[in-house]
Amino acid sequence: MAKPLRMLGLRLAEAWRRWRGRETTPTLIVSDMHIGTTMWQTALLRSIGVDAEARTLSKHAQYASSKTVTSDAFFLNLAEWSEAQVREEFARQPGLRKLRQALCSFPPSRLEALTKLPTSVKLILNIGHRIHISVAADRLEEVTRHLRVLAADPRYVLATMSEYDFHYTKYYTGVELRRLPVVCVHLAPELLAGPYAPANRIVLIGPSHNLDTIIGFANNLAALNQQSAAYAARHGFEPYTFEFIKKIYPGNTASPENLARHPAVLMNPYSAFSISMVELYQMNLPFFVPSDELLVDQMGDVRLHPIYQSQEAVDELERHHPVASTGYSHSPNDPSPEAQRAWLKYMYFNQVENAQRWSTPEELFGKLYRTDLVALHDRMKTENQRLFAEQAEAWARLLPSLA
């Protein structure tokens, strides 16, 4: 008799532990579709003592080493379930009763799913790319108007994680949101605070998924390397070679630790900002970017058309937002060279202090070979550490206001 009773006791104890485990659901959950936005915000929140975890919808969860980034059926189903279903399931799960805040970033439209949570859960939208991404063409103006309404609702905190999106949102809504820029706390401390110590002379060509774009060199890797070798020979330097990140590190091998072994990165921006771009800069890798003039007509992901919306849908959106009523000189969705130049100033590489800009191959090689890269790395580290401290303080101030 003793053995069955002991076994029953063990089963009851295990059931109690499982039930108590459900009680450990955090007070703040990050839930969106981009693993990069998920990782950095979860890590920052936890670094300041917030009880935060992520329930990601991303298909790239393998990039997250932290056990605080998981999938969850409840958050996966939010968008499809009715509000009544969400509230019913929320009440049924004891582990959700501690939840006080939910945060999303990409796409910004993910906020619509989170609004189904009980009103006791405060919602934070830290916009991680344009508010019109992943929105049906016939709802662009509806979503724009609704964002203005939410900005006045105390349940919501609306912010942007890039300067470009701050101004993009202000252009269409007239609202100045908070700024909560990306800080890559999810990267290992030794990468963020370590010395400049490259293990090779291969300059990375970024961003991480770039396979063929080299602005200013007609997308010709051989020409880039030939000119680099010729410059080094003329001036008595050991040559640098250039290579695409994906070529050196195929599959999932482009870890931050591997990237940090390189002396510099030649960034070829495709968008106003990307998590890959920010990670490389905040790892303090000397960061070389073509001049604004070279970037005109070279960036395919800075306007809604043609990737996200038809030209007809964009024209209809623009009809509601004539430039003269916005306080800006051009629309961000205007493809003209003049408009591109006007909006380039808000892009990530123009907001940081130490991006090295170049207009000609000779200028690129001159800066790469003649700049004190140790000193440049150290300036970047000082800049980034200051940003990290400022943002930790900003988030710490924000969250008590939502209690």
C-alpha cells in the first residue's frame, strides 16, 4: 500500500509543480513576427529587471539562444480568434493572470491582435518599420486614422524604434510618438564591450542576407577586390579583401561571434534600417556606407511600392495626405530623387555618429586603409554604450507608468 500512495504523492507533486509553472507567466510579453525585434526588446527589458518573456511568431526562432523566447499557442492564435474567444481562453489559463503588458513591433499591424486581450493588459507598439506594412490596400487610410485615436488612449504606448519611422508616422498621422531605438542588448557582452581584435583581413559585405549588391562597384566583387589590392600595393599596405557575409557563413553560421572576427563591414543599405545593420554597428565594427548620392535609386525597401502595395493603393493613400498639409517637403512614398534625398537624412546610417561615408572607390579605400580602426572602434563603443544607458533609463521610466 505504501508504494502506490508514494507514487500518487509523486504524481500529485508533479502536477502541483506543473500548475505552479503556469503561474510563472511573466508580467510583460513580447509578441511579434520578427526575431530580431523580439530578441533585443526582451533582452533590454530583462536587463533592467522587468519580468519579460517573448512569444514569437517568427519562423527564425532558432536565432534566439535564450529560453525566454518561445512559441505559444495562445499568442499564435490571437489574430484568428475572435475577441470573445481570446477573453475566454485568457480567463481559462491561470498562468496569464500576471500579465500586465504586451509589446509588439513588426509588423505594426500585429497590434490589432493584441487589442483583443483584456483591457487590464496595457499595450506597447514600438514600430519596427512602416505602419502600412502588412495592411490590406483598402485599409491603409483606416489604419492611419486609427493610430491617431490610439495615440490618445491611455491603454497604449506608441513609439518607434527608428528615426525614419518616427518621421514616416508623423507624416501620415501628425502625431509625434516616443522614440525607443534599437539597442542590441541580446548580443554577448564581450562583443559589445570588448577590444578591437580582428582575426583576419576580410571586410564583410552587409547586410547579413546580401548576396549580390555592392553599391558603387556595379555589383562586381572582383572589381572591388582588384581595386582594393591595387590601392594597397600603391601605398604599401597589406590588402583587405571583401566578401559577402552569406558566402563566408552559409546557412545559420553568421553568428555575431563569427562576424566580430572581421576588421570592418561595407554596408549596402536596402532599407532605412534593419536589425542586421544595427547589430553590426552596435558590435562596434568599423562601418563604411556609400554616400547619400550613391544611394539614390539603390534602396528597394524604403517605399511601399512595389514590394508592399500597388501604385494605385499608394496613390489613394497619398490623396488623403497632400504634402502641403504635413510639414514635410516630400512624401516618404515619393520615388523622385529629390524626395529620396530628403528622406535619406532620417535613415539609420545618417543618425549614428561614426558611420564612414564614401563617394568614390578611392575615398572608400583611403578611409579603410588610413583610418585608425582601433580608435574608430572605440568611438563607436562609447557612442553605443551611451545609447544603451539612455534607453535602459527610458524603458525603466516608461514601465512604471503602465502599472
